[in-house]
Amino acid sequence: MDQYSSSLVDTSLDLTIGITRMRVEEDSTTSALVEELKRVNAENKKLSEMLTLMCENYNVLRKQLMEYVNKSERDQTSPPKKRKSPARDDAVSSAVIGGLSESSSTDQDDQYICKKQREETVVKEKVSRVYYKTEASDTTLVVKDGYQWRKYGQKVTRDNPSPRAYFKCACAPSCSVKKKVQRSVEDQSVLVATYEGEHNHPMPSQMDSNSGLNRYISLGGGHAASAKGSSSLANKHVTTVDLTESKKVTSPSRIEFPEVQKLLVEQMASSLTKDPNFTAALAAAVTGRLYQ
Amino acid sequence: KDKSASELREELNRVNSENKKIKEMLATVYENYYALHHHLE
């Protein structure tokens, strides 16, 4: 009986169409997919963490760069110190511009940098330099050019021992013109005034009709010497003005304006011709000359 | 667990493409970070 039972192996006919085997295969595929999905999800999580960390570091670094740029901009607007090379500027800008496109603040930074570059370009175009000849004994850094200025700083540095004063136009609150006055290194009697920007108001002395106008004309019109340019300042306006002459102008005997001269001569003539003593003295003088 | 194989494949493709994007972003951030770092030095 035992040998019969052992010989009875499998008497079923196995009439199924293989559904069980397919299910087994499907199960194995699904489990493989699930494993793969788990692995990819873990990788995804790790990459996300790395990206977050990297973005944080990048933002910290960019903030430092912005502070550095702002600081250098402030330094440029007050006393122009050592400038970065343009190549470095471009490289830094491009590095910032090439930032993540996903970051919304990057666009604002780009706009800020572009705006800053535009402003710098405008300022560069409107820089003019005027040389004022002064008395050798005059040690002040004051240039009388017809505008009112508010002094906001004076500086001496080791690399540039010649003192320089910084002024801002005080004629109009909205006027952003700045002036730097410094003695020339070659000739200490010459004051070099560097103007930045353009006045958005008329010259105050032009509105006055009396002394202010005369003073301005004596400086700007009467004694403006020839404008001279240098190769390094090809795009800058360079003028030379002799301030030593302005002091001579203040004495009444040296007034050189045709209108004033004419008026004075007429007044003198009318007052003298009314004086009989003057007429007699003049006649005597002329007669004496003729006899001589 | 109840997802079918096709759904799993779809999910796998989605996560894979997401991974690819993250890797690209990471490469960009790395590049910019080191450029900034270099300039600040």
C-alpha cells in the first residue's frame, strides 16, 4: 500500500491556462518596481536636501556680494577711492545675473545692477573738471563759481596727501550735482574742481541783477582762460579759470563791464559839467597843455 | 501596495524626471555658488 501511495504523485490534469504563473511573474515585477521606486524616492529626498542646503549657501553668499557692491557704490558716491577693474565688475555682474532663474529675487537684483550701471554711465558722461588759479597764499579749498554749495566732507589719505573737499549743490534740494575741490599736485596755487552731474536749476547769480551777476561774469565770462583737454580726460569737460583776477575786479577802479563803465562815465560827466570850477580848471589845463 | 505595475512605472518615471530636474538645478546652483565664492575671494 505504501508503495502505491508513494507512486501516487500527482494525478491532477493541470488544466489551468497559466494564470497562476502570470500572477507570480506580475507580483515579482511589481515588487521590483516598488523597490526601484523606493530607491528613486530616497535619492529624490537626498537631492532635495542638497539643493536646499546649496540654495541657502548661495543666498548667503549673494547677500554678502550685494553688501559689498552697495558699500563700494557708497564709497564711489562720496569720495572716489580705488575702483574695481571693469572686468571684475562685469564678471561679478554676470555671475549674479547667471543665478537661478527660479528665484524671484534674482530678477530684482538684475534690475538693480542694470540700473546702477546705467546711473554710473550717466554720471561718467557728466563729469567736468575746472582748474581755478588762486593766490599762492590762499590755502582754502573754496571755489566761487556762482552756485551755492554745502560742504559735506574733507579728506586726506596716505596715497593722496593733498586735501580735498567735497561739496553738494545747495541751490535746489533736488539738484544732485557734487563737486570735489583739490589742490593740484603739480601747482599748489591751482585748485582742481571736479563736477559730477548737471544742475537742474538756473544759476542763482543769473537771477540776481547786481553784485552776484558781476561776480559770476568776472569769473566765468571775463577771465575764463582757454579750455584745455588731456588724453586721459577725453570725454570730460576741462576748463581753466583764473581766480586771482577776481580779487582785482572787486576794486572799483578795475570794473570792466561796458554797461557799468558807460553809466559811471555819464554820471561823472554830468556832475562835472555842472560844476563851474571844474570847467574853469579844465579850460586852464587844456590851455596849459597847448602852450607847452 | 494596491497599485498596478503600470501605475508604478508611471510613478517611477515621474520621480525619475523630478530627480533629473533637481540634478540640473543643483549643477546650476553649484556653478553660481563657486563663481560668487571665487569673486568674493
